[in-house]
Amino acid sequence: MSELTEVPKAVARPSSFLDQRLGGANFLKRNMRKIFPDHWSFLLGEIALYSFIILLLTGTFLTLWFKPSMGEIPYDGSYAPLNGVMMSEAYASSLEISFDVRGGLLVRQMHHWAALLFIAGMMAHSLRVFFTGAYRKPRELNWLIGVVLLTLALFEGLTGYSLPDDLLSGAGLRVTEGVVISLPLVGSYIRFFLFGGEYPGDEVISRFYSIHILLLPGIILALVLAHLVLMWVQKHTQMPGKGRTNKNVVGAPFYPAFMAKAGAFFLFTLAVVAGLATFTQINPIWLYGPYTPADISAGSQPDFYLAFLEGALRIMPSWEINLFGTGHAGTLPLSVIIPALVPLGIIVAGMALYPFAERWITGDNREHHIADRPRNNPHRTSIGMSAIVFYGVLWLFGANDELSTTFHISLNVTTYAGRVLIFLAPSLAYIITYRVCLGLQRSDTRLVAHGVETGVIKRLPHGEFVEVHAPMAEDIEAHIRGKEPVPMLASGDNGSGVPPKGVRGPLGRLRGRMARAYGGEKVPLEPVSAQEDVPVGAGGEGRRLTS
């Protein structure tokens, strides 16, 4: 009985019930009282999780009425402008959901907004993990699972985007087919697998439907569960602060604090998605009409998560290689292959390999449970910002026709500008971010050394005017003082003129140079100096801290 009184009754009673039948009381009590740290950035991953739950619920609703068939029928539904028009059953059922099923348009738009929020949430969560170094040992496997999840989500979005079979999604499907068929060796086989023969065929919607509601969601759900289990077992990272170390977790228990907060945040996410679906129209397929290969739309762009591939296709020069004369069999259309594979390959492969590359450069094999402040690892932060700008340039020029039309700029000018900025902008982002990080570190050093400016001016006995500084709050100072030098591989000799084993040879020397550039303390925190008590206002006291 004494054990049950140590935890809330709402935990103790179910634990006792299960223990008498399954022997699981200790397991339940231990995990229900698991501690979770509290920081606003940790909610980014929860946004993605809750959006995925909304996707599953709304997607189940839509499957009850959607017909994944490309069979041609005349439309006779409620949308009068399309009455009598021949269209696929997929498009007709999408119109039926939008106009004839009670709540159908709301749910369809909720599904689309939740898909955008799901991918945006995963992107933001990945950036949080990257910038804070939360991918380091022992979380490399969980980071790789996250990279795979993000990649699969892009393909899941592509298949769902194509299902209504309207003119806009058909144009995207035509681009997809062009990219697939350009791939050397495997392109024709992948096209046959997706389309069942020549484009557009009559099976692509049914095949995309199976992939969209069965294959990819099943894999994503399994990986999400694995991701959560690993996070639960390895414990959550926490931001530096008072009393926080690599050996503890400071926060609130899973029950009741975290469960209450998570439940409220899920309802908030649901409300945002429902509000967007109610008041903000998205993908009005009835305005586009049914897809036919003979028609094409103007000013069409994909959803934001695939816009970077569209931008890569638009700014890429029209290069190709003819290996065996000028026949089709020997032609490699680099203008399609490079945009299709290189940008996504750089981002995905870079994300997957970065934890291992950083560990190889720094020689750091320790476990890390305290997250870094992005400013305290300027090279990592600069690399991340370069990747964001690289993605952003491609995303922006995925709409270069709209830019040209809106701002009355030549389409050729926007194309050439994209080709220059794709190299120039990430380089500038790296340099600027690095300098900003060092500036922020120097600002932290001044705060630690001199305290916080109060705006109070005092005149000293010898006539000098100084501003009074007050000491920082303990939690803020502990947060700043949680900074650790970036680990650096030992590259010097051992006194005998022989360098360590890891930095021998050409590759080892390169590793040593990279370690010296990447690691080490760039701006060390200054020690707190002599303090002098001075008044900071009526009835109050403070300290003027001088270096």
C-alpha cells in the first residue's frame, strides 16, 4: 500500500488493476511518471505528430466516397458549370465529396491543410534537432528515422496531390512522368510500375491510391512509432539551464502535466487546421476542370514542399549527353536528371550523413543529452542556414513565371538570376550566419561579465558618469553558462614529433585541419569580475560590474 500512495490515485489504481492481471504495475507507474523537459521548440515535433493523426482521421472519411478509377463518365452532380462534361470517376467523386457529401469540402480541405502542416512541422522539427545538436550520440538512429520520414512524406504528398485527377494535379503528374522516364536504366521500369504503360494510361490513379492510403501510411506509421519509442527509451534532450546535466532531466511528469499539455495542444492544432479549412480555400479543383493530356494550365505550381524541385527544373540549363549518336537510347537529359536527383540528394544525404561526419571531424564519441544553443556552434548553424537558403532559392524560382508576370521582369532575367543565386546566396548565408553567431556569443560574454543594462546613469565621486548594471537572473545566467566548447580532435604530436593515429596521412591531415576550423572555443565566456554595490533606483540596490 505504501507504494500506491507515492503516486497519484489515477495512476496507482490502474497500475494495481493491471498488476493483478498482467503484472505490469511497476512498468506503468514508472512510465506514467516519466519526466519531460519543457521548452517551446519541443512542440514543433508534436505539431507534425498531431497533423499526422488528423490526416489519418480525415483520410479515412474521404476513402468512403472517393473512387480511384480513371473510367470516363459524364458529370451530373451539383456543380452546374461542369454538367455533361466527360471526366474520370476519380474527379467526379472528388466533386461529389466537395459539393454533395455533408461536411465533405470541410474535411477535404482539412486533409489538405493537415498535409501541409505535417510536412512543415517535420521540417521545423528537423531544423530544431539539427541546430541544437540533438542528433548526436545516442540519437543517430532516431535522426535517420526522421530523415526517412521526411522523405516518405514528400512522396506521400505527391501521390495524394495527384488523386483528384483535375487539370492542376494532372500537370504535376505529367512533370513526374517526365522526371521518371529521364532516369537512366530504371526510368522506363518505374514508369511502367506507376502508369501501367504509356502515359497517362488508365491505372495511375488506382496505383497512386493504393500507395497513398496503404503502403506509405503504413511505413510512416511504423516509423513514427519507432521514433517515439526510441525517444522514450533514450529520454528527451533538454536545453541548458540551472540544475540540468547530462545525467538528469528537469521538467514535468508525463502524467498529469505533459498529458494535459499535449491534449490541449492537439486540440489547438485541430482548431487551427479546421479554421484554415473553414475560412481559407485551398485547391479548388472545380475551377480547374478534369485533366486531359491535350490541355495545360498556366501559372501552376505544386505545393510548397515540392516547389524546390520545380525551381530546380526551371533554372537548370538545357544540357544533355548523347552517348551513342543522337538516338533516344543514348541520351541522358541532364536538364531533368540533375534537378530531379541532385537537390533532394544533397539535402537528404547531407542530413543523413551529418551526425557521422561531425563525429569523425571532432572525434567526439560522448553521449549528449544537453542541447546546444545554435549560436554556440557557429559552423553547424551556418551550414544549416546555407541549406535553408539553398532550398529557399529553389522554392522561390519554382514560381519564376509568376515573378516575371507580377513584377514585369523578363523570364530570362529571373532564370539567370536563379542560376547565380543558387550558388551565391548559400555562400553569403554561411558567412553572414557565422558572423552573427560570433556576435551573439560576444553579447553573451558581455552579459556575463557586466550584467544587464538598467538605463540608470550614476555619477561617480570623481565626476565620471557610468550606467548601472544589474546581475542577470539565475536561470538566464545558467542558460548562458551551459555553453561548452565545440569538441576538437587532438591533432598535435605527443612530444616525439609523431602525430596521433587519427591525423596521419593525407586524409588524417585533412581531418585535423577540419577539426581545428570546426571545433574549439570561438568566443570564451569571461569570468565574472569585481562587483561594486550601487543603487539602481529608489529603494533598490544593484551592482555595477566592471571588467
